[in-house]
Amino acid sequence: MSNPLQPRPAVRNMAPYTPPTGNRAGKLRLDFNENTIGCSPRVIAALQRYLSADALTVYPEYMDAMRELASFFVVAPGELLLSNGTDEAIQVLINTFIDHGDDVLLLKPSYAMYRFYAEVAGADVREMEYREHDLAFPLEELLAAVRPETKAILIANPNNPTGTGVSVDGVRRILQAAPDAAVLIDEAYYEFSGVTVLPLLREYPNLFVSRTFSKVYGMAAMRCGCLFSNVENVRWMHKAQSPYSVNMLAAVAARAAVQDREYVANYVKEVLSARDFACDGLRKLGIPFYPSQANFVLFQAGERAIPIRDALREKGVLVRDRSYEIPGCVRVTIGTRGQIVRFLTELESLWIK
Ligand SMILES: Cc1ncc(COP(=O)(O)O)c(C=O)c1O
């Protein structure tokens, strides 16, 4: 009998990441920062038009999607890499530019997949903490932590789960302080914050920007994202990416999604107003929260974080416990005002018991 196979040490030693995605159907899903009303009907219509046995026999052809997405994002097609969600964008960036033992700077707490892929690659990960008092972006601390050998800095802007962000000027300072590092600005929640560094692409050869169709566009199941950088960087990443990692249904859906600007604008408007409403509601209940630039709000439930999460689930409302990384904190996704009324009503009934 042979011994069981052993994975690489980097894989053996990495922290597991298993998001709680089970049993969510039929509940009010305020736990994953998804769009809470679904994608534009134009996306469904485009998929229905596309679906045929003949279409499914063919390997993906991305040309039309690339051209239209590049035009929508106002970049050249060569500055865009289509990806299987932001997750693959992060993976391809790391596979292309990061070697075992390389210095990679992250922030804490932040989106888990940066650490995940950096650890799979065997990188040397250092994490700078968001400021304790208000969870503000630790710009000065990050700048001071950059070393000449730093190979990558991965930042969500605005950040998940804090909801806080860094300004365009702040990003410029990071890009200038780390000219030899790949600096990723993950703009998964851009539509809610309105802050983007995409126009800086041609100024900084070390800048990478990602966008996703999983959040405002309501297409998390499709797994589609875009990674932008200068033409040369994109060429290298293309070389390191599997040629058909984005399935054709996702490419068709993405094309249709960007055509319905009005749908997205209306949803953003609704969410921003519901976010104000949620913050007012939390204030009235005397529950502290962190002001957010995204479609979610992190609030302080203290020792009741997990019991509140569980009791809300019993009532059919899903929120996400984050107390394992920020003591006492729970994150609620902001949807429509009607959905937030329901969340606040259930929360109030539990809170004042
Ligand atoms: C900051 C951030 N980036 C990316 C993602 C996921 O993006 P995708 O579904 O495109 O892989 C998330 C999801 O929660 C996120 O919070």
C-alpha cells in the first residue's frame, strides 16, 4: 500500500475558506452582497436567444463581448482580460506576477480570496489592519510597510466587509510608493461608491483594476468579471490564463448586462436610499455601525452577533457574521427599501427583547 499523497506545503498550511452558501433559497438573502432583485430582464432574454444545442457545441468566442465591454468601460480591448469572476482575476494576476516567497501586502480584514490565492502561490503575506476606531483605510501605515521587494498589493475599494475606502489620491500615493509591485484595486462595489481609478490605467504601469458582474449586475452565478491593466501586463496575464475559463453564457450575459444602464442606475439609486434608511434604523435602535460606501453595512451587535444572525435566519432573513474578524460585527447587505424594512422590523423584535 502506498502512502496518501501529500499536497504542496503551501496548500497544507493555508487557512481553509468555506463561505456559508448552503440553504439560501427562498430566504431574504442579505448575506453575500448580491443584487437582491436579480439581473436585468435583458440578460435573461439574451441568454434565451442564445441557448441552442448548436451554440453549446462551440468553444467560446469572446471577440464581440471583448469589443463591447472594452467600449463600455472606455478602455482598449487589449487593456481588458475577461475572467471567471474577480476570483479568477486575482488568481491570474498572482499566477502571472507572484512567485513562492514573494512579498505580498494585503489589508485586514478584507476579501478572503486575496490571501487564499497568495497562500496557494506560497507568497510571503503581510497584512495591514484597518484602523481600529473607525475601520478607515490605513494609508500611512500601508505606505510605510511597502518594501523595495514588495511584489503585489491587493486592495478592495470600497473594502468588504468594512465598507470603507481609499481616495483616488491615496491610490496614486500607493502606486508611486510601490512602482515595482502589481497594485490591484478591486472595484467590485464601484457602482455604489462612485470612486474609480480606471482612468489612471495609462498613467501607472503597475495598476490593475477589477470589476465584477456578481454584485450590482445580479449575475453572481454566471461567474464573470473584468481585469484591466496596460496592454503589456494584460498580454502576460492572458498567457497565464486558461483559454476558455469564461463560459460563453457568461460572456453573452455580460454583453447584455452593460447595455441596460438604466436598470443598474435605478438599482443603485434604490440601494443608496435604502442604505440611508438602514443606517437611520440602526441609529434609532442604538446599534453602532460603520458608514459604508458599498451595498452593505457592518454593525456592532457585541456579544449578540452570532445569536442575532441565527435568530434572523429563523425568521428567513440572512445576514453575515463577521465577529471572527471584527469582534461583535455583523454585515447586512442593502437591497430595496422594502427588504430593509423587513430586516429592521425583525432586528428590532429581537434586539429589544
Ligand atoms: C471585494 C470583493 N471582490 C470580489 C468579490 C467576488 O467577486 P466575484 O464574484 O466576481 O468573484 C467579492 C464578493 O464578495 C468582494 O467582496
